[in-house]
Amino acid sequence: MRTVAITGTNGFIGGMVLGALLKHKTIRVIAIDRAAPVIRARNLQFVACDLTSDHADQELTKLFHRTKCDTVVHAALHSQPKRDAEYTHELQSIGTMYLLHAIAASAVRKLIVSSTTDVYGAYPDNPNFLSEAHPLRGRRLGAFLRDKVDVEQQVARFAAAQPQRVVTVLRPCTILGPQIRNYKTHLLKHPIIATVLGFDPLVQFVHEADVARAFVIAILQDHPGAYNIVGADVVPLSRALAFMRKTQLPIPGTLLELTLTALWHLELEQTPPSHIHFLKYPCVADGRKAAQDFGFRSEHTLEETLQGYRGVAHA
Amino acid sequence: MRKPSAASALHAVDSFGKDPLLVERVLPIFRWLYQQYWRVQVRGIAHVPTRGAALIVSNHSGALPYDGAMIHLALHEEHPAHRQSRFLVEDLVQYLPFVGTFINRVGGVRGCQENAKRLLEAGELVTVFPEGVKGIGKLYRDRYTLARFGRGGIIRLALDAKVPIIPCAVIGAEEIHPILWKAAPFAKWLGLPYIPITPTFPWFGPLGLLPLPSQWVICFGQPIAYEKYRTKTPDDLTIHQLTEQLRDTVQTLVNQGLAERRKLIATGKIQGAGWKRSSSARSQSREPRVAK
């Protein structure tokens, strides 16, 4: 019987992967988070652990030994920037470091890490399709992405130093679907959406169910390396918003940035000012490697992905 | 034209940002420029293959990238297969609001190896201007002399994607905005590499941005296949030599094009371009221009 541990089961990705994995009765799942998941199942065990505590790595090492864990899915990473940048840094950067200590000291064979295509950063000099080999330039776009890139770099160093272990990094693009809630879906909730005057970048989306499926593939099969998990189509932002029946309000970039910075610091807005880059410049990832080497293809069309979200917004 | 619904508009733009409906809307203006204003004459169109990818390498001039648009029209209107093409644009275009988006929607793609390779793999004709900003911003006194042809990226791309290079020369773009001097002040503030000072700009304000009606000739040369370099990537020195040879080829083509234009103007015979032109009788009776 395989034992798979998932960190961050109270977060969206962790919870989704938990739900998908519990259907496989031959796998014992260990949920690691500060609080227990709401799901109960025969093959589910919960272990409380705070990845930011000083003993996290020792606790995890003992846990992996005790349960003979062979795979770890690391999803204890925030899906949106928090105002407490220090805590986010502790959880994402330091928490990952402790987890990697524990894995290195145990017999865990596989590590799967949840990342995002935002780590490439949105820049005017991006190629139209960013391959996994492209340098991760997101670190210049605020503390949140800086932590994400740091996680990627730690994992890359770990993978290079531990070639006997299978390390997979999954980078989904913007996820939409009936259940997901983060700052991007929050932005899309309003009927009037601010865009940057004069800019209309190409964007891409992926359905949450496809992302869950990608994680299951990574757990059940061995695919070392990084993979972009994206939907099939690329569309200008304006067209996607028009399809979702949103009214667009183009605002000059400088004014929008000032407004968003003010709202962010006054804690009236979930979106950080650095997100404006993603409303101006492209950050579209190439899904060819995932299709060829990983066997992943999105099963939802662009319309289904956009409607899956829109449907809930109108409910 | 009926406005497309949001549902059909969702997929109208291709994966590099080109919007065929917008292209259709702006095509009449460019067609008028092609046929009536610049009276573009095309030579050597048979050198462009009927099918398959190729890299069209051309000289660059004119302060604004009309030459790209005219090459696109030449390929579409004059070639028996009415080939579509894409053109690569400088990075700086993507920084500009409105202009950047517009150029993407009419088919311009940011010039980098990844994008070019992907387009070529899809079987597209890709037009590239190795001189870049140096070429388009050439002073009038340096006209028709090619600037440095990049850093070898073109040759590497052709070898990597296994496509032929078709040299191309555009005659006529140098005279549409003769740049007398390049002003550096204010340019950086606007995000531009320079502000061109021409006989009409900035003295006549926005009107000074209207191009002058020179006579254009576009020549396509023999395709270069680089067969013997495809099996093993040559070293940087060889790549530079090949780049210089390519530049010489395009320069020769430019000189041939200039001679052709002089001949056309001297004899007063501006031939019809293959479609029926209602004003062809009018243009043939026009006073021949005296070449400088």
C-alpha cells in the first residue's frame, strides 16, 4: 500500500488533490496542516504540523519514517499574496526548506511541488509561449512571487543533489472553476473590471478539475522535472472578459497602480499592485512538454473553463 | 460587417495575437498605399515557395515599419498561392500602449528565437529585418547601405528550424520619412529609441507623420538553403561569415532593385501588378519622376 503525504490540505490545491487521491483505495493519504481537513475517509490520516515552527523538519522526518511515506505533495503554499509578508515568507520559503530537510533525511522517493506559471513573470520581452526552461523572472514582481521563485530554486537544487528521488514541479496557469477562490477569481467577481488603458495581453486559463488530474498523474506515474499545466487556448484578456459579460474599464497604468497600491495598503483589496504587470504584458506558458512527456491534455474547452467560473458568480 | 458575438470573438485571435477581422478592416488602407501611393513593383516572386516555411530576410528602413506591411501585401497579392506571412517586431513595440497591441493584432510577433521557431514549425513565412532599429532609423545620407545584420541569430534560426532564407530588398522605404537627424532628448521619456527629424516632422506636427509617396520596388532573391551546415552546427566564426555573406547578398539585391527602379522611372513604364487597376491608364500617362 502506497503512502502519500499532502501538505497544506486546507488550501485549495491541497484540498483538491486530497479529494482526488482519496478515491484511490490502495493509497493511504496523510494530510499535514495546522487544522484537520473537513473530509473523513478510511484511508485518510491527519497529522497536525506547523511548517513554520522550528521543529517542523524533525517532526516531519519522524512522520515520514513512522508511516513509511513514499510520496509527498507539497501544497502548503499560499495561492494569494497576504499582507503579512513575513508569515508568507516563513511558510513558503522556510517551510519548504524544512520539508526538504525532512525528505532528504527519510526514504521518501517522490516529491511533487505545486507552483504557478506566474513565476516566469509578465514582461514585454517574454516569448509568446514560455517553456519550462525559461528563466524564472517573477521574483522582481513583489514579495509573493519572490517566495514562489525561491521555492522553485530550492526544489531545483534539491532535485540536482538527489537524483535518485523523483522531483516533479507542476506550474498551472490561472485556474478557474466552480470551487476555486483566490485574488484572481476575486477580481473577476465584479461586473466592472479595471484593465490597463492601451494594453490587452494574451492570457490563458485552466480548469481546476484538469489541475487535479495533473497532480494525480504526477502521483501515480514518475515524471521528474517541471511541467506547465495549461488550457489549450490563448485569448486576449479583453475577449475573455467580454465572454464573461464583464464591463471593462480601461484606466491609465500609472493611475491604476497608485489606486491599487493605496487599496492594498488600506486592506481594501486582495490584489497586490504587482499584479498590474499581468494585466499589461503576456505570461503565457507552453503546454507542449506536459502534453508530450507528461501525458497531460486539458479536457475542458476555454468556454467551459470560463463558464465554470461565470456560472457560480451568477448563482 | 456584422459584429461577432462574444462567443465567436473568443477564438478569433490566433495564438500569437493576430486578429483576422482587424486585418480585413485595415487592409484597404494598406492596399491603397501598395497600389496607388507607392505603386509597389515586385520582382522575383517566383523565388518564394508555394508551400512551407521560409525566412524572408530584408533590409529595413523608413522610420516606421511600412516595409513589413508592403512585403506582406506583395506575398499575398502577387504570389500565385496568395501566401500569408508574419513579421517579427522589435521588443520596444511591446512596451508601447495601443501601438504594441495594434501591431500584435495585425500579425506582428515579438522577435525572438522561440517565437520565430514556433512560427516556422507551423509552416509560416516569417519576415525578419536583421538591421532592426539601426536599419529603420538610418539617416537619409546612409540610405540603402545595410547596417550590421544582428548577431548571427538569423543563421542559427534557419539552421535550427531547417528552413531556407529568401533574401529580399525593399526599395522606396528610405524616402518616405527621410531622417535628417535623430533627436535624443524627450525620446527616452516617451520610451522611444530616438525621435526622427525629417523634412516634415516635427515641423508639420502630426501631418508630418504622413509618409512621402516614393516609388517602391520589392525584389526577392534566390532561396539559400544552407544544406551543408544542417548536419552539424557551425562555430560562431562561421556563423558570422554566413551572416556577412547574407548581408552582401541582400545588399546586391538592394543595388539591383535601385537599378530597376531607375529604369522604371526613366522609361515611365510603371507596369500593372497582376490585378486589374482602374487607374493604370492614368498612372502611365503621369510625368516620370526624376531620380535623385
